[in-house]
Amino acid sequence: MSTRSNASHISIRGVNKIFQTSDREVVALKDIDLEIENGQFVCLLGPSGCGKSTLLNAVAGFSLPTSGTITTDGKVVTQPGPDRGMVFQEYALFPWMTVEENIGFGLEIKGMAKADITPRVMSLLATLGLTDFRSRFPKDLSGGMRQRVAIARVLALDSPILLMDEPFGALDALTRRNLQDELLRIWSELKKTIIFVTHSIEEAIYLADRIVVMTYRPGTVKRDITVDLPRLRDPAAPEFNALKRELGQLVMEEQQRHHNDELRMAAID
């Protein structure tokens, strides 16, 4: 693994997020404090409704906190920016563009010369095993291939921070593991800082330097765990499964809180 600096890359301080519904306020995030170092791979883990995606969108600048601050390299996040690339679970590719055109689209928007776009796109096609599919359209690709294109399109912009919202959640187990390994290889080579949202405990352990377990609404940091296991990680290893049991207990506690909350709300209705 490449050596990385210890400089704080992303700082999340006192972040709260409140949504106003028709009849009440919903506190989605409460008092979130996180410092993420340059080049770290951090997974946000927790049950549905714990605010993982809300926090990721706040870091992206899509939905600003109600209070508190988020900074990247000391600059306050007030909107989306080129330093942060986002990969969604939905592939969000342009169906009328080929694979090559989809990957290069962001560079064209930035005004990069065609002569400079082509070699970067060709390099990413090779890196992600897409060279033979460069002239295909998204409809002709499998789900795994479409997600490779989506990742390549973000990597083309060379953002130092990658924000990934359950990008492999809709894929079959084998494709998912292949893309996990591909992502780890890219992360190691390109030294990106990654925040990765997942509800899969095994995926979090397999990928992350740190796993931030979030509570059910309001979303707070329940535990911040450093994953001190060698890569590539073996899901059958005793150490892997010990951590899986620990995390499973933490997440189950929050799922039970979710269930109890639903029962309480049903009783009120």
C-alpha cells in the first residue's frame, strides 16, 4: 500500500441536518464530528434511515447542513465542486453516448482539448477493462460494466475525493467482489480519499481503513472503528469474522431501534 500523508482532507464538525415535513421536523443528522485523512478509505455503515446518504450528500455539496461545517482542505463546502467526484448506485450514464463518450463528457464540459481528452479516456478504458467496449452504448452493457463506466467517468475528472453511495448494491455477488477488488486497486494506485456508503457489513470490512457506524435517526456516530487487517482481506479469516460479529451487533441494535420506532409511530396513527 502506498504511503499517505496524515493531513486532514475532510473535516466534518458539529453537523446537523433537519428536514421539514408537512407536519413535523425530522432530525436526520445530529452532532456529526469526523476528521478524514488524505488517502483514507472510510465506509459509512448503518441501517436504512441512519443518515449515511444524507451525510454523503452534504460532503458532496448537494444538500448543505442545517448547522455545522464541512471543509475539504480547509475550504468550506457550500456547493458541489471539482475536488469531489460522486458515484451513485444508479449508473446515470447518457444512453445516447458510447462508453468512450460517456467517460470523456466531463472533460469536454471543462473545456479540455480533444487531444488531451483522448489519452486520458484510453488510459481509463484500459484500467477498468473497458477497451473492447469503448464503442458500445450503455444498453448493451451488463450492470457491472455500466458501473465501471460510471466510475471511469468520475476518475476522468481526477477529483482527489471520491464519494460513493452504495455503488455496488444492485450487483450480483461475483460482479460486486470483482468491482470491490478493482476499486481497491485504483485506490491504492491513485491515492484517492474515499467515503463509501454501504449497508453491507462484509463489504465495509473488505474495503475500508475505517468504518463509521451510524445510529438510527437521528444519525450520529455510534462507533468509529479502525480496520487493522492486511489486504487483500479474507472473509473466511477468524479476525475478519470477529469484526463482522462486533459490527453486526452494533448494526442490529440500531435496526431494533428502527423497528421499535416504527411500532411506536403505528400506535400513534
